[in-house]
Amino acid sequence: MTRFKTRTSMFIFMLCISLTSLICLYFVLMHLWKEQFTTYKQQALTEHTYHLSYVIRNFMSEGPLTEVNNAQLREASNQFSAPFRYFDPDRKTIKMNLKTEDVLVSTNPYEVEVPIIIDGHIDGYLHAYYDLDAGLHSPAIVQYEQELLTRSRNTLGLFILAALLLSLYASHRWSRSIHKQDN
């Protein structure tokens, strides 16, 4: 009976230490991963905004905005999933405002500013607005983020199972050696 108590006590002790360590490590790694993924999203959105700026620069280099250009810029804004504002070089006067109200209530807003240069001079500044949590800008990034989350949870489950088996094996071996010393 003493052997069973010793074995059970060692098993519970080792399992608690293993699980606590694994869960703490999991949360630390998830926090670091989330920070890195946010940085990746911000870099991707900055690049995304530069692509949008090329489209806008082409429209702005044609001269004053017409109703046709406005419609085409709205379409570009929709295609890039990026509401934007286009400011004069003074950054105060708004030349075009395609920023919608839903951007104002976003949970994790991110703004990118890109200068629009026409004929070697700054014509204005493009401010594109994104919600990092919504993922409308790139469904591929959202899918990848969900896959990584699923994989990390599955990996945590496997590590917990491994900790359980290792704790069971180690407690059995160590309690046997303890009882051999007692005899």
C-alpha cells in the first residue's frame, strides 16, 4: 500500500510540475507568436497600401479628379479592402475621403501613411485604414492564422499527453527504486 501511495504522490507531483511548465510555456509562446504575427500583418498591409498608392497615383497624375475618377477610386478602395483619405501635402486638407464609419469602430485599427509623388513632387499623402482583427484585407492571412492556432492547440494536447505518460513512467520507476532502498 505504501508503494501505491508513493507512486501516486510522485505521479501527481510530476504531472503538476509538467503541466504547469507546459501551459506557461504555451502562453508565453502564443504571446510571442501573436506579436510576431501582428508585425507581419502590419508589414503586409504597408505593402498593400503601396500597391493602392500606385493606382491612386495614376488617377491623380491625370489631372483634377472627375466623377469617373472618383468612382474608379471607390472601386479601388473596395478591391483593396482599404478605406482611405487622401490629404494635400500640408496633411490637413482632405482631397478625397473614402474612410467609412465602420473603420472608426474597429477593434484593432491600423493606419498606414504613404506619400503620393507625381513628377518628382509630393502631391499628397494617402492614409489607408485597416482593422487587424477583421482580416478583410487578406483572407489568406486569416486562414493561415486560424491554421496556426489549431496546430498550436493540437501540439499542446500532444505535449500534455506526453507529460502524462512521462510522469506515469517516471513515478513508477522512481517509486520502485525508493522501495528497493527501503527494503
